[in-house]
Amino acid sequence: AQSVTQLDSQVPVFEEAPVELRCNYSSSVSVYLFWYVQYPNQGLQLLLKYLSGSTLVKGINGFEAEFNKSQTSFHLRKPSVHISDTAEYFCAVSDQGGGADGLTFGKGTHLIIQP
Amino acid sequence: DAGVIQSPRHEVTEMGQEVTLRCKPISGHDYLFWYRQTMMRGLELLIYFNNNVPIDDSGMPEDRFSAKMPNASFSTLKIQPSEPRDSAVYFCASSHGLAGWGEQFFGPGTRLTVL
């Protein structure tokens, strides 16, 4: 089984400042990694994913994440945030075998953009 | 495609009543997932189906919960009898193929309140 730890439940940031949302995972097998975003009163939507290849992954809305196998991390970054980025962000992991555990989500990080 | 459709969007019921949540996955997707989201426990996978067959229901909290998928375009999650601790947002998601495990498409959710 896998687990995901999102170290910050809430991250306040000023508009146009950079942001990093932290995610660490644990697994006994190779994994796929994902970031999802949930805007208020909506379902989750995929921001980006790491399946293989380059460890730097670019996603929608200017977000990117870097897979660090040695540190078992997959932190999400954006160089300059906008007020519209206010949302809940979820890191998720699944094992590469597509096993019965499915997607395991972290508890989420609430990104608060301050004007 | 209209995306994953869930109904109702909001449900308020009294303890002891039967509740039925409905989901229509994206056409062509062969995996369907039911999740529950609460402040305390975050996002939990309840059950998932592959080609209409339940594969893993280990996340279903107890016998009061049941899920069915009679055909590729419809699934239900039933709670009978409902209890106040079942209050949560319930999400349905679908995906295509094993390789698409991580790219799950979520519906808008059903916010359930049990009084």
C-alpha cells in the first residue's frame, strides 16, 4: 500500500509571488504521481502527472512538479500565482501495476492567494 | 462529452432514511470510482468497478453502504439506513484503461447532509 503526506494544510501567498506545495509519498513499489486541483464546489481535475521519463513535469495553468525518487517527493510549484489559483490541491499516488489500491490521495493543501 | 454527471447535487435527509446517489461516467470509460470527502478523513476511495464489475469494495465503511453498476453508463451508491456521520461530499470518477488509472475524471459531487 502507498501513502501520501502533504506537509501543509494551508499555504497563504501573495498574488504574483512564487509558491511550492509539498508532497511526500511512501511505497514499496514503483509509483505514478499526480497533482489534482479542486476549485470551490467542484470535483477534482488533473493538473499534471508523472508516469516516467523527465522528472520535471509541466501541467496546466503554469504549474510544474519535480519527481525526486531519493527523497520520495513530488513538490508542486508555480513561479507567479494568480488570485484564480485559490483552490485545494491534492497529491496522489498509484502503483505502476494499477493494483487494487487505486489512487491514494493526500489530505490536501489549501492555497490561499492574498491580493 | 458532458463529463461525469452526478445527481443529485445536494441531498438533505433524516437519519434512518435510504439515500441513493447516482453517477453517469464518461462514455467509453471502463473504470468507475466512488469516493467520499470529509474534513476529518480527506478523500477516501469507497469502491471501484471495471467493466461494470466491482473490483475492490474494501473502502466501503460498513454494510449500510452498497454500490451497483448495472450497465456501462450508470452506477448507484446507496446508504440504508443513513446516519449523521455519513454526511460528506460523495464523488464519482471514471477513467479509461489501466494505463489511465491516474487520469480520473471527477463529477461535481453530491453533498449529503444527514440530520
